[in-house]
Amino acid sequence: MTESSDHRAISRRRVLKGLAQASAVAGGLAATRAFAQDTTLEALIDQNLGSDFGQGFDSGSRTIRMPKASLPTLSPVTVQHTEQAIVAFDDIVARGGWPEVPKADRLRLGGRHPAVTALRRRLTVSGDLDANSGMSDVFDSYVEAGVRRFQARHGLSVDGTVREPTLRALNVPAQVRLAQLKTNLIRLRSMSGNLGPRYVLCNIPAARIEAIEGGVAVSRHTAVVGKPDRPSPDINSRIIEVNFNPYWTVPASIVRKDLIPKMQAEPDYLTSNKIRIFDPRGNELTPSQINWYSTEATNYMFKQDPGDWNSLGSMRINFPNRDGVYMHDTPSKNLFGEDFRFHSSGCVRVQNVRELVNWLLMETPSWSRQEIDQVIKSGERKDAKILRPVPLYWVYVTAWATPDGVTQFRDDIYGRDGIGPLVSAPTRGG
């Protein structure tokens, strides 16, 4: 067996193993027995279509828990289930939608408040709470579970407590959610064709990345994407290279918008962050040689040394594009735990990026996981060309339905749905 075919065999085994685990999680013993009897990819996908993924959630990833190997966001199946969700929301709107939940100081487990009754009705209409759970004003475990499910479907922190972001999401009218689904159905239809046997997808409003192989998502990664005033663009490209321990050349726009104000406020900012300055001839300058209260700095190149402090972290993923953006690691890993992960200047930061890079280089000789770990640890500047460039898509989808019948919504952070931001919160620089 050749090295490349061996990699493909390993890759297929990973997909099948992941789907087996997914089926076991979703369907219990019956699914495990089915897997033992028939390990074809098609059979496993069929099992996943009928599984109950929506009953669990992962607070770390801010979404309904999807097993590691499952159907991708962009697929004909997603289109079909989103169409079905539109029918269901048409019916909800026709019956008057759902009630508004009043603001209250204590809407959490163990609390008692008249607003809980409205909360129960709201969650029941959207299918997050069983209608048989009652309509009392006590915030019991049933209500908490309903809130958690709702939060997971809307990409919010899953804590079962109705804080301000959750309340705002609860009070988005049903007719607005219906319009959101209809707008996104058009996008899904246009993007759910043949994207290739192996590709990477970033859904910008969800701030999520999927690695797709053989028709299933073999891994998912939380992301940090562009701020509303510096949005991440739609991308249709191919990943061609990974840079290990990269330098960061600061884009002119960031020099102008961020770096100059930083230097005015903190004169030692460049030095403490190991960013060096070069004139057009390649001569290195000191920060004291530049007038930071003018536009002089825009004439120079700013380059950050590799290391733990580097804004790109230990890895950068490159692909041709006219916007000069890329995907990369980050030293600010705390941002991955936030509900609103819109902090970058257009690039996409990737959580657990080493796992994604390992998958990207799976078919590239001399780049095993051990070799990747070694070069990162060494701090050596090194590049890895992707043997077979991997298609990459950055898309903008704010509403869709999963095969388990769960309808997902995300904030229209860039205002492209025509309905304006719904649950947005102020973002920080970075």
C-alpha cells in the first residue's frame, strides 16, 4: 500500500469510527449492534438521520451537541429539513406566535416569578418544553432543561439561566424567525451542491468550522470571526499551505486603526509585543523614531516575531483570496468561550487548530501528528504545502434545521438578513 492510499484508509477508518461513536451515543445499544452488523458509510449516515442529537448540548461549543462525525451544515438534507421547519414556523405564526417574556430579576432554577408562566408558554410553543410540564410560576428542572435547549439552539451559553442575551433571543418574534429561515433557505439551496469529497466550511454567524470528509463532518471547531465593522468575507478558495511558528506582518488597515492609537496610549506596546519596524529599504527602526501623532507609521512595515505572544499563535492556514485574510491560531484562547465571538479584523481564529491542521496534512508526506507537534515545540519557522489543496468555503448562514428536527438560529451580526441584529452585544478589539 502506498503512503497516500494508507492515509486515505486511515482517514476512512476515522470517519467510520466517528460515525459508530455517534450512532452509539444517539441510538444506544441498538445503534451499536447495527454498526457491528453493517459498517458501510451509507448505513451509518442513515442511522444518524434518525438519531436524536437535539436532546443533548455542549456548553463549551455553544451549540446542540453533534457527534464528532455527523452530517455537515451544507447538505441537501439540511435544505430539506429547513423547508420542513418553515412549514412548522408558518403554523406557529398563523396561531399567533409566542408570548413575550417579561424581564425579571430571578429567572433561574428554584426561583418563583409570574414571568415564569410566560416563559413556560414561550418554550412550549417553540418545542423546547413539553406541554405536559405544567404552567406554574415555579422555575423548576423542566423549565431549566427547556431554557438550556433553547440556549443551545441559539448559540448562547448553556447555563439554564435567563440572562439578558437569552431574554433578547426569547423575545424575537416568531414572524421574524420565519423570515430568517426563508432568507437562509435560499442561501442553503445555492450552496449545498457538490462541494467536494474533502473540504473545510466556516459558517461566519455561527463562528463555527467544520472539516468535511466523505459526506460527514469529522471535526468541528469553535471560531472567532470578524467584527461587524470589519466583517469576515464570503470565501470560495482552496487551502494550499500551513505556516508553523509564523511571523505576523501587520496589515496597513490595522496599523492605521489599531496600532497607531495603541502607541499613543502605550509607548512601549510594540516592544512588549515583540513587533519590529522596518522602512521600505528593510532597515529596522525604533519606535522613538516615528511620530505616532501623524500618519507616518503607515509608511513602514510592522512585523511580529514568532512565539507565544504572536497574534497568529503557532499556525497560520493560507489560501488565495483578494481580501488578504487567513485562518490561524491565537494566544487569546479565552475568546473561544464567549457567546459573541466577533473580535477579529476579518481573519478567522480556530480553536484546537492543531487538530484541523493534522487533518489537512493527513495526505501530505512527512507531516504526521508527531512531526507537527515537534516543529511547533521547536519554534522553528517552517512551511507545509498541502499535497492536494483542500476546498474552503466561508459562508453566511444564520438559520437552518438539522436532521434531528432541531432548528438553529444565530444573530444576523452583519445585518445581511434584512432584519438587523437580534441578540448582538458590544464587541471588543483584538
